[in-house]
Amino acid sequence: MSEPASAPFEVGREEKRVFLLVVDETEELGAAIRYACNRARRTGGRIALLYVYELDTEFQHFASVGRLMEKEAEAEAEAILKRQALDIARESGRVPEMFVRKGQRQDELFGLVRDHPEISMLVLGSATGVKPGPLVEAVTGKNAGKIGIPVTLVPGDLTPTELDRLTAG
């Protein structure tokens, strides 16, 4: 008898699946979180969170003011991530990995994915208005395909029931 053409299913392989969410203050983040939590729970995967903060360069010429502003921005980013992580841990059953970075959101997102090959999918909430958010534009526009992982866009106006139905199978 010959071996099957495809590799056998590996037990625990699903746990390697990491769904990355970019945390911000938009309404559509809630839909992306629910989608990712449902998928992680169903597949045995994990969730990672990225929060990118930018500094106002207007006051950077005063070194002490700049350092204080950076410390405050980083502390705020960590607090926001921790709040989201608590909700995600309740929903998915696992504490997410958290990344805080300083810089331009798109650059830091692409860099994180490049530096962490265990990240296997980006989940973004899609704004319900006329124009998508800047990250959605970045991964679907001129940089489409450059991120190197699948991207799932979750319409921000889906209800929890609709999201649960979509992730049930």
C-alpha cells in the first residue's frame, strides 16, 4: 500500500494558528474581536493583539518632555491592550499575546508579521462608512499581498448572532 499524497493531520497543529488583531478605538474592532475569538476557540488557535502609538513630534525637541510623553503613551497603550485582553480571554478561553509598538501603524503591522512567523492571519474590522479604514486600505490597496499572510475583513456592522453563525462551521 502506498502512502496518501497529502501529509497526515498533525495533532495540535491548530494551536499554531495565531489570529492577529490591531487594537484601536474604532467601532468595527468589536466585530473583528468576536470573529477572531470564535475562530480561535473553534480551531484551538490563539489571538495576538497589536497596539501602535504615535508621538506628537511638536514637543520632541525638549528631550525630557518627549520621554515623558512616550512613557505616558506606552502606559496608555498597555492599559488599552489589557482591557481588551480581559474580554478576549473570556471569549476565547485563552489570554492573548500583546504587542505594543511605537511608530506608523502600517509599518509596525507589517514589521510585526515579518518578525513573528507564528502569526498566521490578520483579522481587521471593516468600517461601515463610505471609505474603509487606513489599515484596510493598506492591505487591500497598493500593498495587497505584501503582508504575507491571509487577511480577513469583518464587516463592522455584523451582529453578534451573524458573526456566530459565520464562524460556526
